[in-house]
Amino acid sequence: MSLPMEKEQRTEALSRLKDSRLLREHAYVNGRWEAADSRQVIEVRNPSNNQLVGTVPNMGVRETQKAIQAASDAFPAWRDLLPQERSKLLRRWFELMLEHKDDLALLMTLEQGKPLAESLGEIDYAANFIEWYAEEAKRVNAESITSHLPDRNMQIRREAIGVTAAVTPWNFPSAMITRKAAAALAAGCTMVVRPAGETPFSATALAELAERAGIPAGVFNIVTGGREVVQELCANKTVRALSFTGSTEVGRLLLAQGAATVKKMSMELGGHAPFILFPDADLDQAVKGAIGAKFATTGQDCLGANRIYVHADVYDTFIQKFTAATAALKMGDGLEEGVEQGPLMHERALDKCASHVADAIAKGARLTTGGKPHALGGLFYEPTVLADVTPDMAIYHEETFGPVAPIIKFDDRDDIAAMANDTEYGLVAYLYSFDNRRIQTLSNALEYGMVAVNTPKITGAPIPFGGVKQSGLGREGSRHGLEEFTELKYVCISYEAA
């Protein structure tokens, strides 16, 4: 669609921005704000009410190549900066995020739809990655090894891999950028980011603040656009590493596209997390935890609990309490006071929720609350609970990515670890029990990259975030997140006389 569409009246909520310069309707390449030469744009609309937030350029291959070249030109100087200097710039970026927290959260809610309280939490979360890697920038150490050869000195060091790329999703539009970019920049790499078309303003606002922080031109670039941008990032040999967060299906495609250049790939993909509740747990704590694990971001979260296994001894009581808590969740526009559940992002998400609910009920599941589009209309779907879910139902095997909670009964005769592991995914598992032996045994048996015990909240900058099986490759956050953007170099120095 063309630029005249921009004349449509914007959402009035934009008037609440304290710093209007944070709404950037251009891409950011080599320190300049640019529109696509084609003059084509992507409309960004508030999923709560379909009001126009703004537009960004729909860029293609040529613009992507320009950004990659800018990152390549900027790489030597950025790599050669003292780590302390990179650290200072990252630290200033972090400080600016906190100074403009309210505006960043407002933009996020307008384009993503999540409640403002969740957006504020995500800004803190996103900023913490920059703060963390500002410190880690000073700790990309060399190491020595004991030589097995006479008169040799042997060293191993980590070096910045070069130009990197990030392809980020719409559900966490700030944190998924900073978790990748802060690590890459701390390691001495430069980066080109392709944000999701639904939520580009969180990305361009980060670029605005990076520029104010003094991060040099070409080091951090934002290219808005669609499939052509991603394909070029995967195919271009100058890009040496690519980090992606999204579905397993798309991850497979990107791996194939990057194979020709043997590109280093790190990926955080689908989840389909199990939530396992034993009768010795605190039931009220478990209900609260299940609400948090299932309905955060209106269920649009790869960490979402998608199979809730409840022991037979507490099954009926849990369903009663969990259903009541689910039915009490307040839905609405994310800017309204007290709203806990926002809209879904797409019509196809509504359709998937409806399909999973209809299939489950047809095969014997019991609907205890919800189960239909919300009276608010549009992209709102009622928080839903399905009891008596069985393995022959689609929702048992497929990630819903919406506010539908399936509950499965198990007892002491069932191999709960095998049930939980019966999936191609392996991102996170939730376990509620106070039996230490059970906690240790199941934590070892569960085929997941992360296990949360008696809590739904486990993420943060210091932890190695990532999954196993088809939930991803590599880790983000922690010191291990730097490794995705570095290469090991071994140097052997001989002191033998000629």
C-alpha cells in the first residue's frame, strides 16, 4: 500500500508520548533514517481496535544489502574499540531505555496489544540485557592451555564473528532485540535487525536511543520489510551469524536458506510446555503459577503452558480453582486500567483457538469456561479452560499460541515424564511439587532446556535461555549468549631456536 494511506487519522493515544521523536516511521541504516526507494509502506495497527499507529518502509533486497554493507564497514572499528568503550556505550543505551520507559511501553502496547503493565515489565526486562552485556563486554577472555609440545605457548581466545543479523518476533518486540543485539555488540560484532512487521516501532525506538547513546553509524541497523529482507540476511555471505526467534516451521526454513553460506545460527523456536502438578504442592500457588504460565501475553508466548497435567488426587479441586481464576481475568484494550488480557495479533490466531476448542469438545473434552470470541469483538478471544483433554486431540500435540488451557489427568501409574516428553519441542517445563527426590528425578528426566520448579518466572539476563530438540539451537542471555556471536581462535607460538 502506498504513502497516501498515512493520512488516515492516527490513534489518539499517540498524544500521550512524552517524546514524540521515539515514534520513527523509517528504517535506520548506517546512522540515517531512511524510507524505501519504492515508497511502499507497511501499516501498523493497534490489534485492540484496528486504529492506525503509523507506517514503516517495506524494504527489499537492495536496502538490506545496503544495511549489511554498512554493518561490514563499521565492523573493524567497532571490533577494535577497547571493551571498556563498548561497555560505556551499551551502558548509556540501557540508561536511556529506563529514562524513556513509559514511552517505550506505550508504543509497545499500541502496536502489540499487550496490557500496559506487561509492556512496562518487558521494557525493564529488555533493558536488563543491555546492562548485563555492558558488563560482559569486559569479560570476553582469552585462555591458555598446558602445551603438549615442547617450547610452545598455546592460547585460545574468542573473537567477534563479524556482521550478524537478528530476525525478531512480534510477541516480545523489545526484549527479543536487546537479548540478541546487546550480546552481539558486546562481543564486538555489528548487527542488522529485521523486526516483525506488526511491531516495528519498538525496534525503531531502540535505534533512536542507540543513536542518542553514541553507538556509531552502521553498528546497529533496523531494516523493516518482509520475506525478501529475511532471505537476503540468510543468503548473504557477509552475514556470518543469524539469530532468530519464532516458530519451529520458519526456523527450519531459515536453517535451509543459511546452509549455502554455512552461517552460524542460533534459534529460539516453538515451546508447547508441559505444566505438571503433584498433590504435595501448594494448590493455590500452583493455580496462580498456571495462570501466569498459560495466560501471559494472552497465551502468545513460546514459554506458555500448553499441556497442564494434574494428578488425579487434586484434579477436580484444581479445575474448580483454575476455572474461577481464568474466568476472572479482565480483558480489554491494553491501555485500560486493570486489564490483564489483550487481543490476539491475527485473525488466524482466533481461528486456531476456535479450531482447537471445537476439536477437543468433539472428542470428549469438557469446557469449563470461555470457548468463544469475546464480546469485545475483533481479535479478542475468551480465556478458555478445557478439562479431560486426551492425546487424540489436536491441542494435545499442537501449540495453540492463544488463551486456551488444556488440562490432562494423570495418576501414579502413568509415566508422567514420558507423557511430557512426547513432543518435538523442548523449551521449558513447569513442575509443581515439594518432594525433593521427585524434583531431582523429574528435572533430570524432562527433555527440556529449562525446568521451572514451583514458579512460572525464570527468565532474565543472567540465565542461559534456550531449548532442546526442535525448540532451538544455542542459548541467549548469560555469558553463553556471547558465544553465539564469537569464534574460537587457537594460537600456537614456538620459541624453538632455528
